[in-house]
Amino acid sequence: MKIRGLAQIAGIFLLGISLLSTGGCGYKNAPVPPDSVVPQAIDDLRYTISDKGMQLSWSFPVKTIRGSRLEEVSSFELYRAEIPLEDYCGTCPIPFAEPIAVDGGSSYDGEARRRATYDSSLLRAGHKYFFKVRSRTSWWADSDDSNIVTFVWFEPAAAPTNLTATAADSQVTLSWQPAHLPPGSDPAMGINYQVLRSVSGKDYAKIGEPQKGTSYIDRQVTNGQKYFYTVQTMTTYKNALAEGGVSKQVEVTPVDLTPPPAPTGVAAVKTDEGIKIFWDKSEAGGIGEYRVYRRAADKDSYELLGNVEAKYTLYVDAKAVEGVRYYYAVTAVDQAASANESRKSKEATVR
């Protein structure tokens, strides 16, 4: 009787398992979250290096993968990999460790999109680091991986000092004092420098390649636009570059110092109204005005008669004295903040 009872119980247990495995009211697989709650993958993960360590930053997701507005993220998962340089394999899978939990919260600060940050000083010299991040709206709804950032870490070299910037026409010249490696550094290490530029004083971008020299000419600039510059040391070791200290920023505005070409075709004709001076319209762009000059035949110096809007090429000298021979010249003036005036045209006189 006891054996029969045990057999019945075992049969019921097996039947229950069978029902669950064939559907029933249970789940065969983990539940799949709906698209309406899965955040879009983060695509702007960035890092900065300083003498205090490393900081990661990224924007809170504000849309789901379906494109609907996302107001809040419950948390982030930060993945980190640490590989000794001598063991690094460029074609091997990245050995990310278990994720680090980072607090989430509202995706907006008022109307502005929030940025999350993560700081770490637990870095080991001679190691290559990789980071990626995911966002979650719940324990079962997480995004795909973000972009991956990577860098090599050594104890940072000191920041360059005495950075100066000199403005010229369509270029900026930078110079700085050399930096030094930390005491006790491997003799095989060296220092390069990376120039960084911004138009807002933040969100700096690298320009050019790391270099050993302590000066740089930036020719990819626009006159009248303010630029901000810093220079960062780069420790070199076994074909790897590790970012170091960053100089204080400087700001500078390149200026247009190139005058337009002198006007051509200047002629003078006597009329009842006075002496009319004509010239050809300048083909150079950015002309703000013309200036008309006059000198008497017995004089070497010119006097300015007047300014003419760029759309006109005629001026009437109504104050010319009868019987005096005058010589006329015209210049073109551009629209630069500090206007540049051309050299004087060839002289013209009444024949």
C-alpha cells in the first residue's frame, strides 16, 4: 500500500514536469521584453585621462529601440577588460569582466539630456583597457552594447607648460615647454604631444598626429572664429601611446591680414558736375567699400576724397579747382573685422 502511494505521487510529479515542459501555463524560455521598453544602444561613450586617473562619460538614452521617448533608466552596466600589454592579442575576443553597476535615473535634467560619468584610479601601468556600457529600464530589459573605448595606461607624464597661441592670417601657431616623465620611468619610454582644439572651450578634438616637437601650426582655421587649444602628453612605449597630463587652455582668434587686390581700369573725365572717376568692379570677394584719393600735380602726398559703397564704381570730385591738374587713385577695402586696404591703383588724370 505504501509502495503504491509513493508510485502515485511520483507519477503526478512526472506529469507536472511534462506539462510544464510542453507549454502548459509556464515558460519554456526567459521572457522577452517588448520593444517599447528596451533602450537604444549608447553610441557616445568617451573617456578622458588626467593625472588623477580616468573618467568615462556617456549620454542617457532618450529613446527605445522602437523610437518612443524614454524618460528614465533604472541603471547602467559598465563592462571593463584589463590586459597586460605583453599578453594583448588584437584578434582575440576581449575578456570583459562581470559588469559594474552604475546608478541610472531621469534621462533629462529639465529639457537637457543628462550625461553619466564614472571615475576610476584603479589602473595598472603597462595595461590596455577596454570599456563598454549597457543601459537598463528593468532587470529584464537592457540595451545592446555601446561603442567600445580603449586606451593604454602608464603613470601619466606631466602636462606641457607655458602653452602660447599666436594668431595670423588663416593660421594659428602654438608652442609649449617640454614635459617630463615620472621619476623612475623605464628608459625605453618617450614623450610625444597631441594637440587638441575646440570652438566652445569644451569637447576638445584631436588635430594632427602625436608629435615629438613642441610647436604646431594649425592651418585648418577660419578667420574671425575663436578657437581654444590644449596640448596633452603621450607616453610612448613599445609602439603603444598612453595619454598623460593636459596643459592649460589658451584661446585665440585668427585674423584676416591679406588685403584685396588694387582696383583696375581707373579713369578720370572732366564734366560739368566735376571730375568723374571710374574704375572696374573688383572680382575679389568680401569687398566692403572703395576709397578714392587725390593729389595735386605738385604734391607727393594723397588726400582721401571719400568712401564709395562696394556696389558702385564711380565718384565725382566736385571740389576740383579749375586749372589744377589732379591725379587720382582708388583702393579696395575688405570686410574683415580689422579691415584690410589694398595698395593704390595706378593713377589716372584728365587728358
